[in-house]
Amino acid sequence: MAIEISQAQVPSLILLSVLLAGCAIAIYLSLKSGDKYSVKDSERNAISFAGVINEAQGPMTTFLTLAFIVIILWAVIYLVLYL
């Protein structure tokens, strides 16, 4: 049984493919983001506030960097297209 794809469905399928690939890349990067900065490193650099809250400072992860780049690019493209 063959599946027929009409000309009108192609842009939707391309968008779906891009979104699925983007989600897969985001999940992979979020899972690999803790490899370079261990829990011991974060505990060593943490500042404790009354023993209740700990604030740790560490490097920016690849996932977060890529997320910022995607958001900035989307904003620029949106402004160019609609302003």
C-alpha cells in the first residue's frame, strides 16, 4: 500500500521534519551538556545561602549556547520579514 503525498502537504512535511530533527538535536545536546562540568565541580564553586539555597557558577553549556543562537536568529528573521 503506497502512501501518496500531495503538493500541498510538502511544506508541512518539511516543517515537521525540521522540528523533529531540531528536537532530537536539542535532546542530545541537553543530555551531553553535563559531561564537561561535573557535580563535584559545581559543589566546589557553589555559594551557600543559610544552608538552604546553593548557587553554582559554571560554564555555559552547548545546549544553552545553541538555544540562544536559534532564538536570536528567529527574532532577527521575524523582524526582517514583518517590519
